[in-house]
Amino acid sequence: MKLTARDYSDHGMGDLIIENDTAYNINIKIFNKLQHTITGWPGGKPDVDDTYRPERALPAKKKVIIFSPHPDDDVISMGGTFLRLVDQGHEVHVAYQTSGNIAVFDEEVVRFADFYVDLKNNYEDQPAKANSLYKKVLQAISDKKSGEIDTDIVQNIKSLIRRGEAKAACRYVGIPDEHVHFLDMPFYETGAIEKNPIGDADIEIITELITAIKPDQIYAAGDLSDPHGTHRVCLDAIFKSIESLKKSSFMSNCWLWLYRGAWQEWSVEEIEMAVPLSPSEVLRKKKAIFKHQSQKDTAVFPGSDEREFWQRAADRNQETANRYHQLGLAEYEAIEAFKRYYF
């Protein structure tokens, strides 16, 4: 709000003064636009005028699908908004698009296989089968050479580890087990870092879920800096599914919001919905992320950023809040940001 005509001229934006008459008019226009992105009601606030709100007031209770490329992207990137949607009574579904199994360390597999053996030994009369499985897992891991693909049993255990963590996080957030969907999109299940291109089967899985739920809101990862490209492929599958469905009557009432967070964040000028988080909500988000224990401390694929994912999320959310504050808006503990995709 302190910018003058000289500021605009000095930065090559003098034409804006001509278009808007005064610098003050530009300042007010942009300030209001930024202010109207902020909402504590990501599912829309019932019984209020929604003219200047990022989301519609109606329907008051929305059906929501949160698509998560890996089993922790939901809570890392939009955990606070996830909690807010559940707390405000919306019907929230989470769809984990891939198993994320290549991001589990081998020692985690041994730990869970060992637990399985102990459990069987304590509660069953025939533990030999469990002991055999444990030996098979140990042998597969010890025989694996650098860069070699895991055996099916090791891949399956890694998938189950991540699935269990995702369910634990969803229970903590407060959604029922029947609203948690594991899609296991085929393109991902190569066992290697290199994935297959998406095919009709991948898109059909997305299409079936959207058709079954008929959501009013969809959230998807628009974070395209994932070093292995899984986020981009998962988003492309959603786009192609929506393209095939957009003429359906229920899709006319569906809005698609893109989140970021694990690898990058939306810049302020791109943000169309900003959900502020209180200190207690930031703590709840952190606890939800911590349910993904296999991804804590050191990630298998951290990229160039060595911080843990919860630290990246906390820093980025705080940085977004600081930017809003520096532009003259209220000072929040953190902000999660979204950009709407129009189809």
C-alpha cells in the first residue's frame, strides 16, 4: 500500500498508472485481490455471501477427493487444509495414487518381517511358515545388488508399510477407513525408479473413483518439481480423466484445486486460495506427517533439499504467511496455498 507512481515508473510499469489513473488505485486493487484469496473455510463458508470468497458457500457440506501421488503428499502439502475440511464436516476421501514402495529402506522391511514372525510365534501353533517368510526376506535383501529391483515379496512389504502409515495418518485426521482409497496405479509398479508411461488403465482407475464419489471439490498435486516425475504423471492422469468426464452433469459443480509443498510452493501472484493455519493446526499437521515413520529422519529420495519433509512443509507454509504479511495483510503462523485449475 506504500507504492508510489515513482516506484512503478522506476520498475518499468508506468503504463499501469495510465491504465488505473493513480498508483493508489493499483495498490487498492491488488490488496483486495490478495485479501480475497484468504479463507479459513476451504470448503466454503455456509450461509454467507461468497462473492469475494475463493470457494462457494453451497453445498454447505461438500464431497471432497484429495489425490495424493505418494502416501504422504496429502499431509505434507495440505495437511492443515485436510484437517480443516474434516473439522468443518465435509465428506473427505483420500486417494493414494501410487504405493510409494521404492521410498522404503530395506531395514524397515526386516523390522516389519521380524515383528510378523514374533506375532505369529506368540499367537499361533504353527510358526514355521512365518519363519520361512522371514528367512526369504532376509535372503532377498542380502542377495540384492546395487540398483537391482526388489523381489515381489519385498516390494509388497514396502507397499504395506506405506499403506499402514497412510491409514494411521488418516485416522489421526479423522476420516473413516472406507474413505481411504489405494489406487496402486499400474504405471508406477515397475519396482524401479524408472516408471512406465501412463496408460488407459491408470486413467480408468481415476475415472472410476471420481464417477463413484461425484465430488464437489478435487485437490491434486500441482508440484511438478518431484525429481522422479511421479507427481507430473499422476496429475496428467487426473487431467485426462477430468477431460473425459467434464461433460458429465456432476462435473459442472466440481472445482479442482492444485496444491504444492513438498518440493516447491506457489508464488503469491499465482495463489487463488490461501488457508491460514494457527500454531495448534501447524502442530496437528506435523503430527499427521509423523505418522509416516518410514519417511522420517532421512528420506530415500530427498532430492537436493536435505531437510525432512515436515521441515520443508513448515518452512514453506511459514514463508507464504510471511510474504502475505510483508504485502500488508494479517500476520499468520502459516498459510497453505492453492491454485484453481479451470476445465
